[in-house]
Amino acid sequence: MKSDILITQEIGSFRKPQYLSSVFRKTSGSELTKLKEKATLETLDLFNRAGLDNIGVAGEMYRWEMYEHVAASLEGIEFYGPVRSFDNRYYRKGSVVSQVKRKNSFHDDELSFIMRNATRKIKLPITGPYTMADWSFNEHYRDKRDLALAFADILNEEIRHLYGIWSKSRSDIFEVQIDEPAATTHPSEMDLVVESVNRSIEGITGCEFS
């Protein structure tokens, strides 16, 4: 008999297959999209066979890195070079040189593909506003708080856009996971973490946030 006391779910990134990781930064367009889709379907199959209740977004095969993936879809950010994030992982740290604005959605292609192919519950991870601010150089805003709140407004806009996609074909709650890894490195700034996360979900209905 199935029990819902413990929900099994995928909550983040999953190892990318070699055929995708080896070319992720070297190719683009339809060729890269086909590889992302192939890896996503394979991961979906694995999670289904493992019996997960919630498959997240099938291991984030559409994303190379949680910060850069978002920053690359924004105006007002310039990239200067790679920095170490953890272990032997690197990301291109952006410098905010003007007002940050959303050029295009950073998750709609991923969500749309997952929705067309998943048979289990979905939870969308999204990088939080505090982490986006903490992992950026600030050359424009007055202080870190102003930058974090600017990112929060962008995430609010993105989540509303994604919920619009979700609600066109789904009637259940849209689950969103806001990731804030930078929060653990600055415990004295927890008030800003809370303020910026609350700002990013302010006024949004039809979603469940974790």
C-alpha cells in the first residue's frame, strides 16, 4: 500500500550525460536543444523507474549552472570571467552595470518540455534573489539590499510567466522551489534573505513555494 507520509522527490541538479556536458558550452540552437531533450527524457525514465513521487524538472538538464543560467537571460549584467563556486565547479560571475531587466524567460522552454513528457508531479527549482545578488558584482545599485530586491522583482515576473504556462493545461498547484545556497554563508543577512524571497513571491497565487 502506497504511503504519502514520506514524499520522494528530486530537488536539484543531476549528473549530465557525457554527450551533453561535453558540448554544453560549445554548441547552441536546435542541436543543443535536442541533446537537452534527450537527456531530460532519459532522466525522466530513470526517476519513473525509481518510483519518485515528484520528479522536479528531471535533473535540470537545460541548465549548466544555477547562477549563470539566470544571469544570461537578463539585461544589465556583463560577464568578466569564471570564479569557483564550490569543489571544482566554476561559474561566470556577472557584474551588474545597469538596471537589471528580464530579456526573456529563463525556464519556460524547460518547464514546457517537462510538462509535455512527465507523468508525475513537477517542482520547478529557481535560483533565489539573495543568491543572485550575493554572487554578482554590484557596480550599479546603491547597496546589496537594492540589488537583491531588484532580482526579487525579476523572479516575481518570471514566476508569474511560468504559472501562466502551467495554468493553461494544469489545474493543480504549481510547485516552485526557491534555492538560496548563499544564505548559509551570511547568517547575519538573514533578514535580507527573508525580505527578498518574500518580495519575489508577493501577490502570486496558485503556487506552492518551498
